[in-house]
Amino acid sequence: MSRIGVFVCHCGENISATVDVEKVAQAAAGFDDVVHSVDYKYMCSDPGQTLIKQAIKEHNLTGVVVAACSPRMHEPTFRKACAEAGLNGYMCEMTNLREHCSWVHDRTEETTEKAIDLVRMLVEKVKNNKPLEPILVPITKTALVIGGGIAGIQTSLDIANCGHKVILVEKEPSIGGHMSQLSETFPTLDCSQCILTPRMVEVAQHPNIELITYAELDSLEGYIGNFKAKIRKKAKSVDHSVCTGCGDCWGKCPSKKIPSEFNAGLGSRTAIYVPFPQAVPNKPVIDKSNCNYYQKGKCKICEKFCKPGAIRFDQEDEIVEAEVGAVVVTTGFDVVKPEFFPEYGYGKYKDVITGLQFERLASASGPTLGEIRRPSDEKVPEKVVFIACAGSRDPAKGINYCSKICCMYTAKHAMLYQHKVHTGKSFVFYMDIRAAGKNYDEFVRRAIEEDKVNYIRGRVSTVYEKDGKLIVKGADTLMNGEPIEIEADMVVLASAGISNPGSEELAQKLHVSYDRYKFFAEAHPKLKPVETNTAGIFLAGACQAPKDIPETVGMASGAASKVAALFSQPELKREPLIAVVNRQMPPVFSSCVGCFLCETACPYNAIGREEIKDRNGNVIKTLARVNEGLCQGCGTCVAFCRTKSIDIQGFSNEQMYSEVMALLND
Amino acid sequence: MDNVKKRAAELLKSEAVKVVIGYTMGTNGKPRAAFIQNAEDVDSLIFNAQCVQNLAVYLSKAEIKQLGKPAIVAPLNVLRAIIQLASEMQIQENELIVLGVSPDGELIDFQNFSAIEKYLEDFNMEVDAKEKETLEKISSMSLEERWKFWNEELAECFKCYACRAACPMCYCHKCAVEQNKPQWIPVAAHRLGNLEWHIMRAMHLAGRCVNCDACHEACPKGINLNFLTKLMLNDAQEEFGYTGVTLKEGNLLSTFKTNDQENFIQ
């Protein structure tokens, strides 16, 4: 026989102003098996909890219903209180009289009636509750970081400095990411590479970090604390254990006209190459798609000139397996491609370039060694137009969001140009200036006031070439939309930041969700910004949305601290609200017939197979088995199971049925 | 059919199988299932257009399983059921010998299940044109008309569960209607109970039904309960490009393809 206690909370006036809480408590006292029912002003307060604890002891309660706020808010509080009084925490249920009743209705008789019904349902449910114990899962204390830009570098260093192992996987031949391509950084104008490269070297030398470059994630299986990753090491065609990085090979390589990715297409590289002089590791790979030997069958000049004999033309992709306890995704972003701007002539006119290309022009390690020379004829441009929001905040182009970093880097670009070309004139077309951040607005004001950059509020309608000049047509909306035409020598587009190609595929491999722009989705926009919906997988940097370096680094350290917190526990405690396959006496063993449709329906790969064997080891029956570490308790398998052989602990068929019937039979 | 008989006799003689499941003439001039355990009895095997019962239903029955390894006379509907059962892990290739039968009664040799799967590709599992017409008529009814139609159609049902016993896909040891903690589906053969049973049966066959009409053939009241599964099959083909049974794991309802239509989510 159940002995149920009902505790109705006023929540100050949040509930009691709308619901007649005393009447609810009185009505509940009359329900079958309810032996104690009270109301109180703040049930979650210390005296409120004491009320529950005392009642459990005095009335020998076997179940507790707290009629208060959302279980999301206080379920742990009340379960803990019950446990302290000796009642299994999972024998306590909450019904939500606040969000589900008082906050959404007026004070009427019906509102109180609804509150009584809500309590009635949970009383019936709790009678079918069973005591449950938390699930303990072991943790592999190694983290996998995917992407070696500044986010991945910072995350790896922070986790490694906590004493945990890190595997950092980078798809390019070198770590560094977009930050290594930048010239100077706002708002201090310090050199990007100068602050980044020491950290790149630190990664390579850290005893806790295993750096795997030129590699991609092939698959990820498992669950928080216990992932199994397969990493595809692409064939480098160079044995890095032998290579000294002397550079003889790329000096002799005859394929010299390959557009350099590092220089955003403004310079060229060879087929055997290191992306940039400060690369980590500073050893070359062969780009098979552009190598004479791989494409035409002969050449091998690099092999001839390689003194240590490190070239390996027969090297193949290799899959390495790793066991990791947590994953941090730091795959970064991309910028929109030329075909996005037919009206600005990008791709058509050589001197219409993206912000990233301007970074390379302004960089001391770039194709012009830091002099601003336009790509078409290498002349120093006398008039430069910068177009902000090129693609961003443009619903017509399908990008509604603000790319966030463009206002700042456009101001920086104009400033760098003015510093380098004293006689030059620069114009910035902008929609709004978004310079929120420490010293950010001051930076933009400096560009306008000290460096005399001409800011024009308005959009550019078209860019076309005429007599060797780029004619930029726009309007100044602060001058009543007066048309403006500028004869420019170069145009720089602050092109929109977009998600990386392949991010959707990666998200599916990782079982994490992503937004409509294919940026990875955080678990909660405010309170869980670095977590994903999949436990044990975290996010940092621009793979979640465009963001600047300080924000990326902050987020990276945040993700690292989440990983470190996870690794600091000896075992992982999980809520036992998971699916279980029923078991019965032999010879039936279970009503499960082993059709395994649940296995294909499970979004978390949590369903495996269990063989029941006799004494001689012969398989009698194969049943579905739910992996306790993987199951998230979503219930998809329960809906699927034709024989109703699967139940969610804490939300069993019986519990749900009695809850619904309590309402229908009333 | 002679080839089939010859092969059946060989299999029994060599003890490669213990029982041959096939068709024989019943007492009332209608074919029935035969379970032949002696090579001398193979002459009683028959095959004609009236042999419509889906013999695959016996493969998962405990009484037949205990006889030992079976061979099964398998026209198209049985072949489809075998593949679907295999995809649901209910039969293994090495536990069964399939004696394929062409529509005119000739033996077809199948080396393995993949060969059956390949053979089936040539036979579209479509609802035939006349049935399609009836289904369209039902689909075009107003909600009220359809509700009335089904209530009347199913009123005759007295829940003998012959449809379940005849269906090769209803192999669960304990059917959901017999689950009583809680009792989701009412036991009584009243209007609501009938409706719930038949809707549940159709849903449990979604993406699994092999369109053999065994359920309809078995119904003592001649209820067109296969219309429900056929409507479902029609939807599966039109909305999700379902072409028929395959060996791959999972079924239409439990898996998704990236190009699946999602226009029903609004």
C-alpha cells in the first residue's frame, strides 16, 4: 500500500495569487493513498524542505509529490531532501503548478481545478515509481580536439596544462588556422603571427598533447567519458620522422603555380609544400591533386633532391583509433565565395578582393611583404573602398545574421592602409558600426578621426570597371540618400563569415545539432554556450557562429574548463532515467523478439545486442540491450517497440498510463 | 512442380532438412499448408493459383521450429516475407532452404538470400490498379465519411486474431494486445476496441507489410482490413520512394534518408 505525501507550494505569490493552494492541498488529502497533504509559502526554502523531511519520517511516506515550479528548476532540490530523509530520491515527483498553471491562466475556479488535476495525475504516477540509483560510468581522461586554429590551440593547451592528455587533429598540413593569416589584430594592432606562433610551438612541444596534422575525423562512436574515435591520417607522402624540413624539395618542385591557400589565392605555392614559413610542424606534404608524379606518372624530382630520403610516394591514408572521454569541436569558419557577389564583380575584377586577401596584402609575410599593392598591376592603390556587410545581414542573399567581426576588421584595414599609404584615400560603406567591446569603439573613432578614413553610411549597389578604375556606386543615407560614385583603385569586401564546408557532415558524425546556417548549435544560448546537446561534446570558436579572437579564446578556455571538470571526477554519475529492455523468467527471458528496429531508430546508437546462452554456450535468444552510458532517455525506442518490451525508468508505460487514466477517469 | 517435388524428396532423404513446408490439397477442395517429413509423401505437394496462404508464417512458429531445419516452397509472397524476416533478424540464411517457385510452378534455385533479394527487384510490390481505385475512393472521402466507413467496415470484427495468426510479420511471442501492464488496447470487441486493434496492427506493419493479403484471406468476416496496410504501402511508395523489401537493417519507419520529404512538418 502506498503512502503518499502532497506538498503544495505558494511560490511566494507566483502560484497562490492565481491558484487556491489551500483548496488544492485539501482536495489532494482526499485522494486514495494520500496520507498527508499541506501547503507552504516557499517549499524550496530550508523550512519548506524540513517540512517534507519531517513528514516522510512521521507518516512513513513511500512517495512524495511536490506541486510547485518546473522540475527543471527544483527537482534535484526535492529529490535530495527526500534522500536525506531516507526516501529514495526517485520516489519524489514534481508537478508544475507555476509554468503550467498559475502563470498561464487567470484566477478562476477552473484554474484551481486544473491544479487539482495536475496533482491527481502525479499522485497516480508516483504510486508506480520504483526506487532508482544513479548510473556510474568510467571516464577516459583524454580529450579529442578537432581543428587547430586559435580555438583548438587554446583549448588543447588549457586541458593539457590541467594534466590531461589531448589529441589535436588538424585537417591542413599546419595548425594556426585563420589567425595565422591575419596581419595585425584589433584593437591593439599587434602582429597576429607574433602572438600566435609561440602558442603553436607550445602545442607541438607539450608532453600532454599529441598533434595529428593533415588528418580528419572518420567516425566517432560511444558516449561521454567513453568515445572511440577513428582518425584518418591523410597520406603526406613524406616521412616526417626522417624529414628535416630543409626545403630542398619545395625549392626544386616544378609545379609552382598552385594558388596558395595561406595567401588566400594571392600568391602561389608548389605541390610539395609547407603552407607558410612558421608552420607547425614545419615539414612538407605533397598535394597529390597538383603533383606531376601523381597526376601524370613521372617527375619525382623532390625524391631526387631529398638528402635524408624522406619522400614516400607509396604512402597511403592511415586510420588510427583513439579512446577519448570528451570531444571539443573547434573547426572554425569560412568566408563566402566569389559567386556570391556578381554585383560587386568579385572574381571578375582582380582588384576586388576579400578582407582575408587584404590581410595577406597587409601582412609582412604576405605576397607583397606587407606593402599594399593591388593584385592586377602591383601598383599602390590611391583610392580604396571598403564595403562592410558584404553578404551579412542580407536576407535576400540568405544570410540574416551579422558576421560580427567585419566592422572591426574593416576599421583596422582602412587604418592599416592609411598608415602604409600616406597619400591614399579610403572610404568605408557601412550599414551600422557595431563596435561593442573593450576599446573597440575607441578604435573605430581613431580610424575616423585620426586616420581620416571616410565613413559613408549606405550600401553599394554595384561595382564596375571603366578606364582602368573601379567605379563604386552607392548612396549616402545620411545625406538624404544622395547618390555617390567613387573611382577606386581597389575594393575590399568585408565578406560574410559562413560555416565551414563539411560542417553538416561532421555534425552528423558527432550526433550534434546545427542551425540553419550549419553552424554548430550550443546546448543553451545563454547558460550552456560551450556545450552541445550531446553529452561530452563541446564547442569553441567560430564553428558555433562568427566571432573575434578574444571571444574565441575565452570560449576555448571555457570549453577546456568543462572538459577538465569532467575529467576531475573519478566516475561519471548519470541520471538513471534511461530505457531498459524487460527481463522475465526463462524460457521467455524477455518479451523482446530481437527485431532490432529499435537499434536503427535510436538517435544515440545506444542499443546493442545481448545473447542469452545456455550452460554449454549455445545462444538461446538474442535481445536488445540499452547501453547505460549512451542512452539519453528520449523514448524513441519505446514508441517503436511493437511488443512494448522497452520502458523508460521513471517514465514507464505504467506510470504514463496511470497518469493519463487519472485524468480521464476523474 | 515435378522439380520441386524431386528436390524436396532429395532434401528429406539426405536429411539436409527435417521438414518441407509446402501446399497440399485440403479437404474442402482448397489448398492448405503441408508439413512433409517423409520423402515418400512429397507427391502430395501441389502448386496452383489458389495457393495464396503465406507459408512464411510458419517459420517463426515454435511448433514448426522444433521439427528441425525446414525447406519452404516459396512463391513470390513467401520470398518477400523471408527477406523481410531476415532483415528483422528472425531467420538466418543457414537455418532454411528456400525452394523458389515461379508463377507457373517451376523450381527456382537460390544460392542465398541476396539472390532472392535480386530476384525480387523484377517484381514491383505495387498495389494493383483496381485496388488503387478503391483506396483513392477511401482517401477522397471527407473525415466524417471516412470515420463512418471504417467504423462500419470494422464493426463485424470479433477479434479472433486470425489476421494476426496468418501474418508472417506478426511473430512476436507476446503481442501488444496481450500486454496488460498497462492494458493499452481494450480486449473487448467493441467499436473503440476494434478500431484501436486495427490501427495498431496497421502501424506495426508500416514499412514491413509484404502485401500478401494473408490477413484478408484469413478473416472469417471478409473484412477489408488489408486496405489499411495497402494505404500505408501506397504512402510509403509515393512519399518515401519505398520500392519493396530489402535485406538491409532497419525499416522505413525507423530510418531516415537525407532526401526524405519533410513537408508534413509544418
